[in-house]
Amino acid sequence: MSDDTIEIRRNGLVLLAPRRVPPDVEEEIAKLVNFCLRRRDGEGTRR
């Protein structure tokens, strides 16, 4: 991992991200991470 990359670990999900991103990009990354976590936990899926 290079110095300009950070590793985000949350609930078993690992995301490598640029250390500096514009706020709007950071917000979109957060939405994507939350979506992935919800899907993994079974929310929003038919049973």
C-alpha cells in the first residue's frame, strides 16, 4: 500500500481509497460502502 492510499476496515469489508478525495467523492464512497454493507447483511433483499 502506498503512502497516498488509506485502508478502511469496517465490519469485515476492506476498502482501499485515495488519502485525499474531494468531499463529493468521499460522500459517494460512503454511500457505496453503506449500500454494500446493507446488501451483505440481507437488507433490501427478498426472502
